[in-house]
Amino acid sequence: MVVAVDSVAWIVSWFFLAYFALVNGGYLLIHFVSLLSFERTLRDWLLDPVYHPHSSPFLPGIAVVVPAYNEAVTIVDTVQSLLNLEYGNYELVIVNDGSRDDTLERLVETFELEPVGEPVPVDLPCEEVREVYQSSRRDLVVIDKENGGKADALNAGVFFTDQPLFCAIDADSLIERGALLEVAQPFLRAPDRTVATGGTVRVANGCSISRGVVTRVGLSGNALANLQTVEYLRAFLSGRIGLSGVGGLLIISGAFGLFRTDAVREVGGYSTSTITEDMELIVRLHRHFAGTDYRVEFVPRPVVWTEVPESRTVLARQRSRWFQGMLETLWLHRDMIGRRRYGVVGLFALPFFLFVEAVGPLVEGIGYVLVPLLFVLGLLNVPFFILFLGVAVGIGTLLSWLAVLNEVVGFRRYREPRTVAALLGYGLLEHVPYRQWKAFVSWLALVRYLRGEHGWGEMVRVGFDS
Amino acid sequence: MSLATTEGTWWNEELLVQALTVLAHCRAPGTETEAHLEWICTLFEHDSPRIRAGALVALSRQSWSQSLRRRVPVERAVADPDPNVRTAAYELLGRWNDETSTRWLEYGVRNDPDDRSRLAAARRLSRSDRALPDPSSDPVRRTVAWVRAEHRTPRRVATGWS
């Protein structure tokens, strides 16, 4: 009996060790590619720092599509920020998705909008459009429609506009003035091949913001927000540079992505039946364009600033939704996993998301239960476990610190040494108890997904500083 | 332009589309340059609708040239099976802004089966301060009513790469 238990413990230990090697090997590979890609990008940027966007007559028209649901607190700041973008040829399409607060009234009053008074003459595959408001002085249109969810609101904008490109931006986000010019660069270099590009999403909590512009970058007084700041640097900056570098970018954040309008229309627009429409759309684009010469690219320099949750409850809801969305997308497109036909996406990116991003936190969660249990039963090899823990924390910290290094060397948004030191500190602090909590949330999300509970929950906005 | 004149028709689709996009931003000043643009006219019969549309857009900047106008097969362009080509044709006709182009644009508003192409034709007419035709069907009525009601800011009528 003792031998059998020992054997099980041995098998479990090796399973965890192998899984650990797989997960961290994957992360290290992506971050290594990220460093290489980033070094090349930085060199190109330094050698050719004077991009002449203003002198280029070839800027494709862009519709900035902003879905808004109960965004009364931030919507005016957001629109003001968007109206000040440095781009020669764009229009703003705000989609009020049946807000129950005064989002629409604030927009109409602040920007002196007038109703068009006529039905839209093209078919919009979305819930009923109640009215379209237009500005006589600005390239600003507000589509007021019945509530149908974010994807439905995005579809209204995507199918409404005439522009060849559209940029999807969250209403609670602030885009930097030059961001549109930079995120459009791949479309200028390869207008035929580029299907979608995305910029960096950064945490706005703790930053000073004036008239829709981030004037000072700093950390929040809230530790949870700062943990997310490091996480965003690691996952939304370094991670995506790496995935983009190997040609396996699967997510362009809904907060800031630029797409070829006809390509998105061709695949039917955003899916209204999925939880995370942004990831699902990118995977669907990969599926659709497989076998052709196309690009889905991450552009690290342009930035959109977003407000992250400062309470565990709201963050748990957000992360639960992200996790469920990832599971759903992987399930929907499971036939692409491991298939050569889909190139890097099928052979690396999707398996990576399945075994590392989806199953990883679940396995980690099992570990948090098993280790104390094995310890109590006297089956834990303590020296080995301590070594394992040390390596795990070491690699995790290394990845976070590499992301901070990327930030300090290449972008320098966080300029004060004290802030950088704090970021490094949060890179270490996130191992306990933030990681364990996230693993717990992942398990809850799995249970909710299996039960078919897909509610969004409310995201409480406090608005940007003034 | 010299290179395009001699080799343009042999280029692959991607390069050709880029060249046509660039030409759409160039205003050829004289008859000599006009001769360099004649190769574009052979592209009106290209298999690819993107090239056909690109050729129409490329010539839209040269609308001052009556001889080039005469080379454009308008009837074929506004009857093209691809709506993007028809939209490009309406953009071109909108720049001409003469009686012939107005008649074709009115034809487009009345008869184009594609909502977006019809809208492009109506916007071009409206932008040229021409009267929109009386609607003969519900889709046309919706298009005309919309164009009459919307503000004509420059970018609202823009289509394609500009």
C-alpha cells in the first residue's frame, strides 16, 4: 500500500515537473523572442526615428469605433481624447449600446449632436438602431441602438462606416495622440497583407490625466492595480511582442485594435455569442486567411490607457470572463489545434494557449491543494519542493522583470527610479497571494463555463483623474 | 511612372494595387505625363476587381483630362459585377462633375443593387451640389433621405484609401 502511494506521489511529482517545464519553457521562449523582436524594433526605430506620417498622403481612412454601455462617467473624456488624435483621416463612431445611464445625453449635450432623423440606408447586423446623431463640426457620429452587448455594438460601427480600416477602442480607455499613426504603420508597409494590428494596453490607475490626455505616468495607491500594471507589462507588452514575433498573435485587445474593415465584414463581424469577442475574432481571421500571405501584428509603441479594477470582486469577474472566453474560443476552434494548415497558429499559438494559458492555472491550482496534502501525509520531498518553488518564483520574477526591462529600455513611460523599483517589487510580490488567488478564480471560471454561466457583471468605473 | 508605363501591366496584383494607390494621389500636369497613364486604361478589363477599382481611382485625379475621360468605359464600370468597382466608378464620376457624369450617378442611385455603392453614388451627387433623383423604390428612398439628412463633412463622403 505504502509502495502504491509512493508511486502515485512520484508520478504526480513528475507530472508537475514536466508541466512546469512545459509552461515555463513556453513563456521563456516567447519572452526570448520578445527580446529579440523588441531589439530589432528598437533599432529600426532609432535608425529611422523620423517617421513622416504628416507628410504621407497615403493614410488610409480609419473609423474609430467605440462601443459604450453605461459609460457616462468616462465617455466625454474619452471622446475628447479621441477628437485630438494625430491622424489626418479618421472619423469617430460612438455606439451607445442601450445605456441605462445618461451616456447618450452627455454626448449629445457636450458635442452638440443632432439626430439624422432617417434610417441608416445600409444593413447593420445588430440590434435595432434607434437614431444616429451627427455633429456638424466634427467627424463624429453616435449610433444609438438597443442593447445587444459589446460585439453587437462593434458590429453596428463596423458595418456602418465606409472607411477601409476601423479601430476598436473601449469607451473607458484613453488612446495616446500619436497612437493611431503608429498602429497603422503595418497597413502602410503592407496594405494588402495586413489584416489586423494592435497596440499596447497600459494601466491608467495612478496616472495624472488632463482633458483626456495622460500627463504624468505613475503607480496607483492601490496594490491590486499595481500588480495588474506589472501583469499588463508582462502579458500585454512582452508576451504579445513575442507571440507577434513568431507569427502567432491570438489576441488583439478589444481596448485597442486596428482592422481591415472588409476582412472583418468578410468573416461576419464580431461574434455576438462568444464571451471574449476580441480573441475569437482574431482566431477566426487566422482560420479564414490560413494559407494566404497575411499578417496580424502587434505594435508595441502606441498605447491605450485603461482603468483596471481596484477591488478583488470586480477583478475576479473580469478575469473569470477572460478565462471563460479563452476556454470558449479554444473549444470553438479546437479543430485548428495542432493542424499544420494553420501554420504557427495551429502548431504553436493555439497549443500554447490550451496547455499553458488555459490548463496552466488549473494545474497550478491543483498543486496548491496537493502540496499541503502531501506534506501532511509525509509524502512531500521537502528539499525538492523548496528547490522547485525557488525555481518557479525565480522564473516568474525573471519574466516580470524582463517585461519591466523592456519597458525601461524601450518605452520609458515610467521615468522615476522609485516607480521602476516599485514595479520590480510588485513583480516579486505577485507570487503570494495574487497567483494563488488567480488560480482559484480560474477554477471558478471553469466551473461557471461548464455550467453555462456567462454573465458579464458590472464594471464599476471611477472615472479618470482631472 | 516610366517604369509603370513599360512594366505596369506585368506587375503582380499586390504591386499593381500599390502603384495605382500612389497614382491616385499624383496629379499629372501635362500631356506628356498623360501619355504615361494610358497603360492604366488597359486595366479596366483586368480579372481582379481590386485592379479594376484601383484603375478607376487612379484616374480620378486626372479628371481634368478630357482625352483620359473618353478612355474610361463608364457603362461597363457602373455595371461591373463587383460593388467596389462600381463605388470606385462613382468616385471617379463625382470628380468629373459634368452632365454626363451626373446622369451616370443618377443612374447609379436609382439602379445600383448594392446599398453601399448606391450610397456612394448619392453622396457624390450631393457633394457636387447636384439634385438627388426622385426615389423609385424603398431602398433608393432610404439612401436619398439619408444623404439629404446627413451633414456633408469631408470625411463622411470618403471611401477607400485617401
